[in-house]
Amino acid sequence: MKESLQVGIEHTLRFRVSPAQIVPALYPEAPEFQVMPAVFATGFMVGLIEWACVQAISPHLDGPNEQTVGTHINVSHEAATPPGMEVAVKVRLTEVQGRHLEFVVEAYDGVDVISRGTHERFIIDVERFTQKVQRKQSAVGK
């Protein structure tokens, strides 16, 4: 990681919700989801929050071999957002403890705050991480 990776880094990611990010699209094979409202799915919202955090810190990592993975998410989903609306995710890096990073996050759809909370990420060495995953796959014969 670079010396520029410091508490206080802020970033905003704007994203227009499409029909590909609604609840029925989350798991098309799940009949239970198919009958749910056509609004921004929590699962896709979590991914958008992670994406904003990755964008915030990527310039401060020694990529491409140094990346981050999500390790904890604690967010609300407070309001429904229909497709076509733009969501702005604002993130702020609040803690750097070695390779452990913590963010405060908030998402707004132009009408309501739709999410707020925290997200934690961990800086990995891609080569070592990939080796661990391959060992795990081998252990189960995949």
C-alpha cells in the first residue's frame, strides 16, 4: 500500500439503477424473488457500496497485485428505489489498521437516504490469496 492510504479519503460513486439490479433479477432461479417488488435489491446495493469503497482506495494500493476484499458489511436498507433512479454512494475511510480498512458509507437516491452503515475491507496480495483459494478447491476435489 502507498503512503497516501490515509484516514479521511472520501469518494462518491453515482449509479443509475436498471432492471438488471431489481429484486427479481438477484436470483432468477428463486421463485420467491420473482414475485417480489421490482425495486433495487439489497444484494446489488451491497455490491454498489463495495464498488464505491474499492474505487476510493484503488489509487492508494500497489496494484494490480495488491487489492482488497470485503470482510464485513453492516448497512441498513431504509427505502425502496425503483429502476431509473440514480443512487449516489458516499464513502469515507475512517480506519487503517495495517491491512484492515473501515469505511462509513451512505447511499442516497435523490429522494431518500436508502442506506447507511459501515463496511470493512482487507488488503490482500492477489498471488497469495489465489494460492489459498486453489488449495481450498483442491481440498474438496473441485
